[in-house]
Amino acid sequence: MITEMAAKAREASLELARLTAEQKNRILLDMADSLDKNRGRIIAANNTDVGNAVGVIKDSLIDRLKLNESRIDLMIESLRQLAGLKDYVGEIISERTLENGLVLTEKRVPFGVIGIIYESRPNVTADVCGICLKSSSAVILKGGKEAINSNRVLVGLLSRACPVKDAFQLVESSDREITAQMMNLTGHIDLIIPRGGEGLIRFVRENSKIPVIETGTGNCHIYLDEEHDPVKALNIIINAKTQRPSVCNAAEKLLIHKNVGRDFIKKIAGELKERGVEILGCERTQKIIGCSAATEKDWHTEFLDLKIGIKIVDDAEQAIRHINKYGTRHSEAIISNSRENIDKFLNEVDAAAVYSNASTRFTDGYEYGLGTEIGISTQKLHARGPMGLKAMTTTKYIIKGDGQVRE
């Protein structure tokens, strides 16, 4: 089954590569309209998925699964925004004439066929189809079983709006063996992108024979320095942890300089607890706010929930060492009025996105003005950070000659 789907996707990719930017933009607008006109079907299918998931998965993961009118609005807006963004396919990166007269041109081209393996976020389905359409690649989607009804309706609606048959294909089987087969289709699928928790990403990384771009887990930290604006600090910490705790750019750990006042630490803890956040802490933190102890495993863990680990550190240097040891290279932030410590943090922390005096929640292609993203890469090869349209192309050299041969 999966081999046949990949063969169909390859044929579709050839047709997608022939589309002009104007044609692709028209299709994207039609895709957006298709979702807009079928909101009821989307929500009905999603309600079925949510109903099946209640009591089976955590409430924070239910939030990732759920679609409502505002989230459908965002899906539609993302597709329409993509239609207005630059098309990088065919862009000339460089062009020069060599000494022997050969004209060497480097240009951006589509990947071809992309496989996306993801978990319980059906909004990802629309984002991925939109980005792949605009970047002229066919896509095979392997979503989580908990979102199967939502994904089936979404892929059906998006496919009907696209004149290229098999541009978007959904693997409906929940059999993990199908996923394993998909990751072994070298020559059929050009790239695999996993989006999900640590277990899924590790499974793909360890088993795929196809090149992988990891959209890694987000064990994101905020470091509260000795010198800071307390009003800004509290707002940033609360936003980064509680605005949407189930996503990868939510803060999972708070590191606090040892000279920050105990009363302010208690205020932060109180504000977090008021919003239902469970606090785990180091020994020094426990003495100040009386929380449960954080284990070594906790410092490594992306909670994706209303839970946070708090550690008291001696200085910015210790905070940076802690982040580089336990972080997942996603998004890290410092809250400080010290230019020296801010510069040190931004230069020395190893992550796809580093912030000073702002929430980690901004790590997002839409927020960066890149349009919707296919994921946030935490690796260093090919793409890093939010992967928008440019990141979803590769390059090709075109060489034009007039009879030259190599001596």
C-alpha cells in the first residue's frame, strides 16, 4: 500500500513542479475556501476524535487535538497568507561564467516527495499541505490515530481543491509497521519530517533510511537574571508556561539567579499555581516555596503540560551550562537588564531560537513572518528553526556550455 502511494506521489510531484506561482496561489485560495465552506464537517469529525480521546490521553494533549472556529480561522488564514508569500521554487541563488566559458547557475527546486509523520494536531495537516503545494512537493501524511477522522476530512477537502491528483495522501492505517515501511522507501520518498514527542522523533531518527529533518522536542528554558524588570519578567514567565502549555515552544524550566528576592520567587510560584501549574524544584527552590523535588529525569523532560521545573543557579554561566546540558536546542530565553549577560546568553546558548526579554512562545513561522511552518527544526543541517517555504526547497546546479570538455 505505502509503496503504491509513494509511486503516485512521485507522479504528482512531477506535475506540481510544472505549476506556475500564480497557479499554486490560486489553488491555495481554493483550499482555504474549501475549509471555510465545510467548517461543520471539520468540527463534527474533530468532535468524534476528541470524544474518543477523552480519558485515553492527557487533557493537555486533548487541547492539541481539538479544533474550534478560531483554530479553523487560523488554518484558513495560513493558507491565504501562503498565497501571498514569495514562491522560492525556481529562484536563482547565484549565476556566474567560469573561465572556460561554462555558465553556472544555482537555483532552488522542489524536494519532490515528502513524508510527514506526526501526532495529535490536525491543524498540522492543513499547514503541511499548503506548504508542500506552494513548494511544489507531493506529501504523504501519517497522522496520529487519535486524529484520524479530522485528518480524513481535511485531506479530502484539500485534495478536492487541488487539481493535481495524489498531491496530498493520507495513510489511514495506525499500524506502526506501515510507518516503518514508509521510512524505508529510499528512491520513492525524498525526505521524512517527524512532528511529535520525543518517542516518535527517536523512533524515526533510529529507523529511517531516508534523510530526516527533526522537528525536535521543546524542553525550553527561561533564565531570570539578577537584574531584571519584575513586571516584564512575571508576564513573560506566565505567558511562556501557561498560554498554551501543550506546544513545543512553551517554557518547561525556569532558572532563577540566586540573588533574586525570595518574595518575588514566591510571587512567581503563586501566579503559576493559581493557573494550575505544578512546580518541581531543586533543593534551594523547595526551601523557598515548598514544592515537590525535581528528579534528574525531570530536568530532561518536555512536560507539554501545566508543569514546570524551577532551579536556583549561581549566575548566568551556570544557567547557560544547564541549558546546554538539558535543553533540546529549541527555544531559550533570558530575562535581564544586563547587556553583558544578555549578549553572553544569546551567543553561548545552543538553540534554534534564543530570546532576550521575550516569551519563547514566539518561535513560530507565522509569528516570524515566514507564513505557516512545516515544523521547527532543532538540528543544524539544511534547516534550523521554523521551516517556512524557503526551507522546503533544495538546490540544483544548471551548467550551460558550448562544446567544452574537461582536459
